[in-house]
Amino acid sequence: MHTEDNFPTESDLTLANAPTVAKSIKVWRFQDAPQEYRNLSPHGGDEDWLALVPAELADCYIGWMEPGSQFGCCDVSEHRLLDGSVVRIGAHA
């Protein structure tokens, strides 16, 4: 349900009303990401961002996250987790 001016109401924003949340990619600045994911990095201090890609999207091509893209930076490492999700880490060197 939306208001007259088409802005979502608070009830629109609950997880119960958002079935696609499980298929969302979560992106953090590297230093703000959970430590267990940061520990996967092979980049040695040059990290810029970290993304958690859910299993449902893990095998999809995500162009904006690829090495050489403006967002992807120079190097992007990929780490598959036991649940099928993937951690990607972008670094500038």
C-alpha cells in the first residue's frame, strides 16, 4: 500500500511485505562489513567494498561488480560460502 503521493508507508517496508529481500545483494564499505567476511580477503589492505550475493544470484553475471568496471575497481575476488552465497571483495590494487 502506498500513500496518495506514491511514497511507501511504514507497513510497506516490513520484511513480511518484501519477498525479494532474500534475493538482494548487500554491499558494504569494506571496513563496515562483518569481520567473518573481511577475513576472506586476499588483497592485503587495498580493499574498497565487500558484497554478499545470495545463492539465488551467485551464478548470475553482475556487470557493475566486475573487475575493470567503475564500481568493480581493479580486482574483485570471489569466495563461495557453504550455503551457496558468494562474497565478492573489490580492491583498488
